[in-house]
Amino acid sequence: MNAFLLDTHAFIWLTENDSSLPDDLRIIVDTADMVDLSIASLWEIAIKLKLGKLSLQRNYETIGSALETSDILILPISFADTLQVRNLPLHHGDPFDRILIAQAMNHSLIIMLILYRGCGNNVKNFLLDAMR
């Protein structure tokens, strides 16, 4: 079974039909057996919207109804996930990244990551098998 966990940017680009999301990642999502979104990603979006660090094409309030009509499942944070966070190396500094990695490890999911390196359009997209 190919099961994926979207990181926050991958989810935003996917739901907003952003051309920044590479076609190969979009195809992976479309053909996956299961696609999850951590509740932590929704929390991150809400925080970044409030801080003015993120803008969306749609109202945040419509994300819930969009999720209900999609095949994306919301992954809650469990106590086991928080235990796994404690075991991660400290080079995973971002708290949202840490919980996503922990959830991927605990649920045998492959994370679809969108990483920014520096400024501008220097974006790296990749899949991370957290079990390796």
C-alpha cells in the first residue's frame, strides 16, 4: 500500500491548484492508496495566517468542507506521536516538521515535503520514507 502524509505546503499547493506543485507529486497523490494530512498542518496554517506569514486563495474556513469532499484523511496527534517526537534528533528543529516526521514513522507513511532553500524559487520537493 502506498500511503502518504502531506506536509503543509504540499497540501496548500495541492488544494489551491498551485502550479508550483510538480506534476509528478500531483500524480502520486492522485494514485495513492491513502493520503493523510496531520491536524498539525491545519494548526500551522491557522497560526501563519494570524501572523500574516501566509495568504490563501480561499478562506481558511472553507478548508474543512474541501477536506470533506476530498480523499484526504485528517491524522490526529496521538500520545505515541508525542513520544516519538522525543526520540527524534535535534536537527529536526521545526516543531511542525518534528510531529509530521513522528506521525509518519508511527503510521508507516511517506512524507511529501516541500522544502525551501534560501530565497526565491529555490524549492526542493521530495518524498521521505520516515521508516528508513
